[in-house]
Amino acid sequence: MPAPHLQSYKNRAAKHSNPAARALLRCMEAKKSNLAVSVDVTTTKDFFDIIEAVAPYVCLIKTHVDILEDWNPGVTTRLQHLSREHNFLIFEDRKFADIGNTVALQYSSGLYKISSWAHIVNAHPVPGPSIITGLASVGMKLQEERGLLLLAEMSTKGALTIGSYTVEAVRMAREHRDFVIGFIAQHRMESIGLSGTDDVVDEDFLILAPGVGLDSKGDAMGQQYRTPTEVVTQCGCDVIIVGRGIIGIGRDIDAEKVKEQARRYQTAGWEAYEKRIVTNQLLGE
Ligand code: 5BU
């Protein structure tokens, strides 16, 4: 069986055991989009103006709900409605990082009740496997599509998510493949932590890569950007996560410009994926 990154999203959707991963892969195939837009703005007006502009072009909307200054419970109700109307999933980039009991409460409760509306969340592996147990105790009980990504590699200059840290993140994920659907990372992870004699593991982790830009190499605060070709074709990642490359860096949101950029990144991301798949077919896989 060819490695997951050499198979089509469609084939992977048919085989994946986690409902959230299946839904995401299906949506990617249906919309011909491996684009996630990161809606990092502080007002709900800008938040929904952007989502409505990019909705036709994305498979996933990535949120940081805690930066919205005028957040109210209606925000997540409307977000869920748009998710169904336009066929995209919701990923709250919460980066949980505490003991199991605390993350279970942060995921299920408080102002945001994240587990009630976010299909996907993420967590730092730093506390060890108990962080997965804690989050799974909430997410796996819901009769909804829910999945977790571990942060195996970050996009910033000097990130400590390297070497044995990344290896341990992958090991933790392999022990919890029912709930952990993949990684925030910059490369594929299949070969990580396996010795040459190990059997090839039948696993399909989704790789979602932030730090993607077509016009810039980074920002003044350590962010580093690579192109969709580098991320998807060369490094085998599945989803490109784009924030400022699409929403811009100015104060005012220009919905037409946002739409145009979303279309541009969708095309670039999909072409990079098709190149990867065609290479595979040429190799006769
Ligand atoms: P940008 O505007 O495309 O740089 O935004 C990137 C988004 O992805 C932003 O919301 C970050 O919080 C998020 N991110 C990241 O940039 N790098 C990482 O390693 C992780 C998340 Br994890």
C-alpha cells in the first residue's frame, strides 16, 4: 500500500477510522481544496466578513476565539451554521497544554465550550499522553465528528519542537489513533520513530501545516513561510494553513481582495497536491 501522502484524499476518506478525519478528507475532495484559512481578527464583524468571503474556497476555518473582543455565544452558533451551509470544518487552534483534568474542563466548559462546536482542536504534547486521555474523555463521548491534532513541529524560527520531542509526539499519537487524527507539522511523520526493521505502520495521520505564504518569507516575530509547492508537493503535508497571506495585515478588511487571495491559495494548494498524486501514478503505485 502506498504511503498516505501518495494516495488521493478520496481514497483516504474511504478508509479513515475517525469521523472528523473522514469528513475533512471528503470535504477536501468535494471542494477541491486543501486550504484552511486562519481568521485571526479581533471583531466578530471582520471574522464573519472574512469567513463569508473565503467559504467557497476552504475545507477548514481555523479560529482563535479568545482574540475576539466582542465574542458572544451567537458567534459559534453562526459559525456552525456557515460550516453546514458552505461545507467546511471548524478547527479551534486552542493549543491545550495542561494536565488531563484541566484540559478536559477547558475543552468542554467555560465561556467557549469548544467541544460543542469545533470539529478539530490541537494540543502540545509537552504534558505527556495524559493530555490526550483528558481531551478524549470529552471528545470521544460526543456523538459528533471530533478529532485532535498534536503539535509535532511548529513553524517559528528556533522552535523547540524538534528531534526527540517530535519523535515522542508521534509515539503518543500512535497509541491513540482513535482520537488523534494527525499533526500540526512541517513534514510527514510516518517515518518518524520507526527503526529500519519495524513494519510499515498502517496509519494515516493528517498533516496540517501553518507558515504558508506565496509573497513573503516570514514576519518580524519569527514566523517562517514556505510556498504550497514546498509544503504539499515536496514535504507531503495535506492541508495548508494561511492567515495573513489571505486576510491581509491592514486594519480594514477588503472582502473582494480576501476572496481573490483565497481563490489564489486554493488553486496553488490543489495544484501542489495534484502534482504529488500524478508523480505517484507515474511511479505506478
Ligand atoms: P499567518 O498569518 O499565516 O502567519 O498565521 C498562521 C496561523 O497559524 C496563526 O493563527 C498561528 O497561531 C498558527 N500557527 C502557526 O503559525 N505556527 C504554528 O506552528 C502553529 C500555529 Br502550531
